[in-house]
Amino acid sequence: MFSKEEAAKLRKEFWTSFGKSFPRKWLLYNTKIKGFTFKFVADKKKAMVCLDIEHPDEIANELLYDQMLSLKVLLEIEIPEIIFNEAYELESGKIIRRIYVPFDDTFNIHNKNTWRNCYEFYVDEMSKLELFFYEYEDFINQAI
């Protein structure tokens, strides 16, 4: 068990190490679509790459998610293990629409032996998500 300070230090080291090992500018929040963001997630039990849809306007949320659903078959060709969840609950209790790829290997952000495989997963899967977004960006933008 780690103290809060030790756990925070390990989390910071995890992300710093990722950035140094794979120096690259990721799309993440720069989609130019409000409430439509790509994220890397890592905690004590899981890691994943995500596309989160959390527009402040619920109708825009629905439209963006529906637009992505219309591309689901195409996205599944590129990333067969992708999961669409229209009611994903965050640790905070907030419900969002999340499209994500879970890391299926053993992972714990507090175990450095699991980091390298996770980093490689991040690079592979986020690159696929970003390429897909760039290919269909104009279509996705038509939703709102």
C-alpha cells in the first residue's frame, strides 16, 4: 500500500515516463469540437484509451454520440475491441458517453513492470483512434 504522496509521485512518474518514451503531440483536447476529447486513462486496475463525449448541451451530446454510432461498423474494422457506452460512470459519479479500448493485459499504475506494455498499447490504439477521427472529422462535425 502506498501513501497518497507516494501514489501521486508514481502517477506523475508514469505519465512523465510515457511522455519521454514516446515524445509525440497527441490530439487529446484539440479536436475543435466542444466536449469531444481523447484521453489516456490509467489507475490501479485498468488502462484504456478513450473518446469522451461530454458536451454541456445534452442534445449536442446525443447528436455527437449518434454520429459516432453511425460510424461504428467502420471503427470496428479498424479497432475490433472498441466499446461504445452511452452511460459510462466516472469515479466522480458523473455519467458521460465514452467510446474506449480497454487494455486487456495486467496493469497497475503502481507496478512499474506493467508500464511498458501499457505504453505500447497507448501508442498503437490512440494512433488508430486519431487517424479515424482525422478521416471522418468533417462528418463528425456535421452533428452539431
